[in-house]
Amino acid sequence: GAVSGFSILLMRNFFQSIPMDILEAAKIDGSGQFRAFWSIYLPLSKAGLATVTLFEFVGRWNNLLTTLLLINNSAKDTLQVALYGLVDQGSSTSSGNLVTTNVKMAGIIIAVLPLILVYPFVQKYFVKGIFLGASKE
């Protein structure tokens, strides 16, 4: 459950897009597997790691079902569960609408704000990582 299958597939394809000549040159220079991974593959995979990080962050941030199933104490609800309750309360069929549309929209903006703040830092790697990791030779 640490990462999704799609993220593993994306990173696998990303690592396969790195030429084997680089690994062979590192072995000739006396580098072992760990040293080659740490010094060569990891710096070259910044775009793929940023893409996977963004996908996993958004997936974990928007995780509603697991929280609804596992947490029984309403004091420990996550922001997404509280937002679901806020939006769902307004869609009930009762005559008294306790939650106005402005309050719902404010809750949605507060829930999306961390994603909006993280995306500009990851965006420069995001498109590059999507195309490099998803391409097949």
C-alpha cells in the first residue's frame, strides 16, 4: 500500500528509458549497483520521482473510502471526510438547508489549497516525467 501499481509501472518504464551504457560505464569505473543507483539513476530520475510523488500525494490526500471505513471517532475525521459531510448535508431532502453554497465552496477551496501550493514546485518535472515514463521504445 505504499505506492500504487501505476506508480511502479511508471518508474519501471522511466528507469528502462535510461541507456544501459551509463550503467556499463559506471561498472567499468568500479561502481557497484548501489553506488550506480545512488549517483547516476537517482539524479536522472528526478522527473519520474516528482511525477510519482505528485500522483501519490493527490491520491492519499483525496482518500475518502479508507478513512470512512476505518475511523469511527468523528474527532479524528480527515479534511476530506469533513468536506464530504459538509457537501452531503446540503444535498439532503430536508426543508432546512443549514449549509449555504458559499460555505461549501469555501470548504472545497480549503481542501484543494495544499494541492495548489504543491503543484507549482513539481510542475516543471511533471510533464517531462509523464512523457518519459510512459513512452515505450
